[in-house]
Amino acid sequence: MFQVSVEETFSSGHALRGYKGKCENVHGHNYRVQVTLAGPQLDSIGLLVDFTELKRVVRGIIAEIDHQFLNDLEPFKTVNPSAENLAKYFYDEMHRQLTVLPAGAGITEVTVWETDTASAQYRPGK
């Protein structure tokens, strides 16, 4: 199995609805997101997926949420903008936008760090 990952960073603010503690207040993070894909075979030139294409898609998603208050954006108007839900959001958007992958390849994990020491992952179920 081959595996590739890309990482990017962005900054956004949020407030956790229903949370009792300091994170219920408006605050921000310098987030880091990593998207990992895996697959059993490479394409005709020896790539699982072009890093340039992965970065283009990730950067496009980030462009919509960078330096924004996440609670004001879909789907976070109704879904709490937690790191866990951000990881799922990135997975859903990447899955929707990555339309050409080698047979059997797919996104295996998205990790979102809120700080250098705190992260959340989303892995799609089989």
C-alpha cells in the first residue's frame, strides 16, 4: 500500500456551542491540517496522486475558511466547529473535489491540529 500526505495551515476563530469552559468564548487558532491518501497501485508515471493537485484542493478549501469566524460559515452554523468536525469537513470536501484517483485509492485520514499538542483525526469507516 502506498501513502502520501500534504499539510497546510490556516487561522480561524470559533466558539464551541454547548461547551462549559473557556472555549465557549470566541477565540482563535492557528490550525494545521494534514490529508493522507493511500492506494495499492501507482499511476503510469509512478505517482499515487500528484502533490500539486492535493495541495490545490486543500488550499481551495482553506481559502473559504481562513481568517473567518467558523460559526458563521456552513456547515458550522449548525455543526459545532470543533477540531473533530473540522477534520470531517476537510474529508468531505476533499472527497467531493478529488475526482480522479487511481483504482482503489482514497483518503484514509484527515488530522486537524488546534495547537502544537492537540489534534483530532477523522478516518472514514469501511
